[in-house]
Amino acid sequence: MGIPVRFNWRRYCIIGHDVVATVAALLLSLYARFEDSGLEDRVSLLAVVLPVFFVYASGVYWFFDLYRSKWRFASLPDLVNIVRSSAVLSLSLLVLDYVLVASYFFGSFFFGKITIALYFVLQIFFLGGPRIAYRWFRLSRTRLRTRAQGNSVATLILGRAADTEVLLRSIESGAVHQLAPVGILSPSQADQGQMVRGVRVLGTFADLAQANDYLVGRGIELRRLVLTSSAFESGTGVETVLTTARRLGIATHRLPSLEEGGQVLRLAPVAVEDLLLRPSVGIDNLQLERFVEGAAVVVTGGGGSIGSEVCHRVIRFGAARLLVIESSELGLHDVMDALRAKGSEASIEGRIADIRDRTRIDRLFADFKPDLVFHAAALKHVPILERDWDEGVKTNVIGSVNVADAAVRVGARGMVMISTDKAVEPVSVLGATKRFAEMYCQALDAELVRRASGAERRPTRLIAVRFGNVLASNGSVIPKFKAQIEMGGPVTVTHPDMVRYFMTIREACDLVLTASSHALGPDRSEVSIYVLNMGQPIRIVDLAERMIRLSGLEPGRDVSIEFTGIRPGERLNEILFARGEPTLEIGVPGVMAAKPVFASLDVMKARLGALERALARGTDGAQDEVLKILRDAIPDFRGEAA
């Protein structure tokens, strides 16, 4: 079924203009070439040729979409189409003149090469000129209206020319209001001394103070900086810019990506996450849509930072049904409100449940019958779990086992466990419990593959995806540092050499889905542990200093940094792969795979039973017994609970 064609009077006005332009260009080129005497000899044949040629020209214009493009947004692609259509018409005249008319009817060339060349130039001018003039008229009217309203803000745009042009176009079209661009600062030396859409490049980022003085000298009060994505690239000096802007009292905003901003371009405040971003991994959205579209999805821990974002992403990629499982009433309420605000056609249901309640989880899964399960529910605060180790075992081990068994029992296509880099050669209870849960899922996955060998129906796959810290997630250092800076300090860091890997929540969730599509897609990879590429680790003290500068303050002078010492269960450097884990590339950008060694399902079940019995006894020696079981299962684990 094709796209419906509706009456549009503007389209017929454009058709009328283009036909008149064709007539004018052809007659004027003939007159310029032959003048009065030559025209009289050609009038009789013109009466026959012109009507046919005009109908033919209309078809050519229609083919090249000249009637569909709005003059208000006339641009280079429209000019290219004008040149193409003019070239086709000129070549058609050449064929008509040299092959048909000249030899059989007129006895000589009717138009001639010079006439056709003139026609080509005039046709481009008559078709393109009015479009450019109309666009300039609309642009001038927009500028005059903005000035008349008197609420436009003198704005300096920061970024490379290609990025700044996006914002300038939006301002010209009226999509972005109340901004009056007065200059550009670009980190690229190739942009210096240039102009972008009539706006001058005033220097590099280091020249902000000089650019402000220059504008003040011209009577312009600079009130806003808008930073494009290229402003946050490594080595641009964006932190110095933000500090200078704070000192000068200039508001700073960033231009969000289309993914963040949706269809409406709105400026957003600059956040510390923007200063930590490395080049994002390209996500194959079509692949994720094919993977998720029409599926019934369960997300445990759906009220948390990762779980809620997974919910939003699976809805974005076309899930038909979604069940959000969350133990926090407030967390469930918030995520359900946010999901309903999306206006999705998917069926979305939220249920309060604790993954440690096996009967409850089994019943929810049996009623919902999921295709995909994303297990994000976990306890993950390292020092707390060192103290309350038993709660960590109950949630991260027993709860994960309950979810995995329920997914297998209902025949789900796959279960994806959200794991952590702390599970690699763990030194904390958090890492050990996560690694134990990984090993159980790996053992169960291998056993299901073995049992289904030769069977037509493919078994449930169970995989784990590891990644590091997530920027601005619940419990991360960023909210803590923000609160400390607002109180005037000090900002507390455990150790000057402490480093961590960081990712944005959205990138982490998209890569989780990408890894899942690799494991659970048509090719059904045998990989069971996926590790996200998180780039280079970041020193926590550097993060603290950046946040202080982003607040317009100077570390050590306005806000002090204190080192409090490494907490129980922490280590200075996180690692992505254990020494005994073979790694391999899987051909998916941003994702690698690991093949760790694990015990059989019978052995893992025996260890799980021992853990449950030790927890049930609740004696003073239960802690030592649980830690011994974890050390036996995970030889790399040498942690000591408090």
C-alpha cells in the first residue's frame, strides 16, 4: 500500500512556477542566440515542440522531487536535483535537435549547442534563484521577529564547524528560539578565521575570555555558551572553558544528541557525565529491533538505574509485553509512571516481588510466559555487603538461581544476568556472590545444551554480561560528590590511586542488548560470558576535581579533597578478565567474550545447597562456613567479610 497523495495547493503553485521558469529559460536562450530574425523562422515549429517539451519537463521535475521540497528549507540537495533535472532537459534538447528535428524537418539545427548551453544555465538560475530568495526572506523574517520580541540571548557556540552548523540551522528554521549566535569557538585549527553560516569563528576554547572582551567592546553582552558534542572530545580543554564561564557569569548548556532529545531540540545543562564521555560505540538499532520486537520481556530490579533503563530500551525497540519486577514500592511506582509517559502501545505490567521468594517468582513467570529475561536485581554496595554478607548471598546467589530456574522452567528464549567487573578474581563478597551466580548460570546453560543435543527445539540460553560503574547510577560516587560540593566540602576519596571503569547508563544497556542479541539471535553463539568494552579507567580523584571545577570552584582552594582509606572489599584497580579466562573477539563493536572455567551443574547445586544450609543455621560459625564454600567454588576469591 503506497503513501496517500493529498491535495496541496502549494505543490501546484510550485508546478506553475517551474513551468513558467522552463518557458522563460527556453525563450530567453533562443532570443539571446538568434534575436528577432532567428525567432521568426522557428515560431511554427516552436508551437509544436514547446507544449510537448513542457509536459516532458513536468515529468522530469516530478521524478527529481522538485515539487515535494519546501522552499523554506531549500538546500544543497535541492540544488543538486535542480542541476540534474536541468541536465536531463538539456540533453533531451540536444537529442531532439541533433537526431530528430534537424535532419528531417528543419534542415539545420533548430536550437544549436550555444542555445542549449544558455538554456542549461538559465534554467538553473530560474529554478534555484526564487527558492534561495524565498529561503532568505524567511530567514530574515525569523531574525526580525526574534529581535522584535527582545528575548534573544547573545550566545557563543562551542564545537567543530560541522557540529555548530546543526544548531545554526535549527536557529534559522525557528526550531530553536531565544538564541542569537554571536560567535563560535572551535578546537579545530582548520576552522580558525572562518565563518559558518555567517557566524564568525572567534578562536579556540582557550580564547573564551578574549572573545568575551571582544564582544563587550562591540556592545554585546555574552550570556550563554552552548557546547556541541565535539566540545567534549579529549584534549579540547572544555573543563577550562567551564571554569572560565563560571568566573565570567556566563550560563553553559550542551546540545543533546538526537537520541537524547527526541524530535524536539532542547538545550540541556552541562553535567559531569559529559566530561567523562569517550567516543560512544555505534549501536546497530535495526539489529536490536529485530531481536526485541514482539517479545514478552521480564526485567527484575526494574526500579533500579540499570533495570529501569533496560525497560525503556526494550520498549523503544518494540517489545510487545513487559513485566517489571521490583521489591521497592517507590522504585516500581516511579518506573511505571515513566514507562506509561512514553505512550507506548506495549502491554506494561509492574509487580512487587522479592527474587529470594522462589514460589512468587515461579508463579509470576508461569503466568507471564516471558521470551526474554533481564536479571538486574542485586545488592551491589561493596562495604555494606562486607558487613551484611548473608543478605548478599541470599539476593545475589539464591535470588539469581531462582530467576534462572524460573526462566528455564517456562521455556524462555534466554535469561541475561547483569554482572559486574568485580566478579573477576573477586576480593569482595559482592564480587564472589556475583561470580557464583555466573557459574551456576554457566553450568545450567551447558547442561541444557548437552541435553538438547540433536533436538529440534533450542534450549533456554543463560548468559552474563559484565561491566563496571555506571555514571550517575544509584549509589555511585557522582551523586555523593555533588552533595559534598554543595555543602562546601570536603570531597572524600578513598585513595589517590583508586581507578574505575565508567559507562553511561544508556550505552551500558544498549550493549547489554547487543550482547544478548549475539547470544540469543539466529546464530545462537555458545558464549556465556560477555564483557563490555569500557575504554580507559578513570582515577576517582580526577573525577572529583572535574566535578569541583564544573561547579565553578577550584580544587584545593575552594573545596578540599580528603583521602579516607580503602574500604573493606575494595581494590585499587578493577580488572575485566581473570588470568585463567581465555578471551575472544566476537565481531561485535564494544563487546568481548570470556570463556571462564566452571564446575558441573551437579557440583554447583551441591554448593548451593551447602550455602542454603549454612544460612539457615544462622550460628556464629555460619559466616566462616559460607566464605569457605565461596572460596572452594571460586579459587581466586580471598576476601574476608567484616
